[in-house]
Amino acid sequence: MIHSSTEHIPDILTISDLQQFLQISRSTAYRLIREKKIGHIRIGNSIRIPRKYVAEYLQQGLVSVEDSNERCYNSNKESVGNASLSEEGVQYDR
């Protein structure tokens, strides 16, 4: 289960802590760091991730239902229109 609140995690995380908190693989954790999607600090060869950077990363990933419009493609990778999510479900516009 991915946690929605960072209040219960330590102020400073290791890569292992990040993996457990986000339920991601070690390679994904390092990729997020390498691509600068999650801020971090280095102490010698060690990587440490302040809790605030994890919270910022999670906040960036949040999209409200009203704001999520996606282009839809069929199995042949042809565009078939726009889809939007609403409380009623997926709405397709052609």
C-alpha cells in the first residue's frame, strides 16, 4: 500500500527506506534520483532523501479527476480521440 501522508516516515530516508515507502524497486529508486525527480543530498557516497523531497514528488504526481484528459489510442497505435475521467467514469470525445 502506497502511503498518502509522509508524516510517519523519518525526516531523512535511505534508498531502502524510499523503496519501502513507495513500494518500488531499487533500480527505480536510483532512477528517480538520477533523473532528479526526487531531490536528495549526498554524504560521501551515501544518498539521503529528506522527507520534504518525497512529499514534493508525491504532490507532483497528484492529478485531480477534472484535470486528467488523455489522448486515447487503439491497439494499432492510432489516435481515436480524447478521454476524460469524471465521477461517471471515462468519457470519450471523438
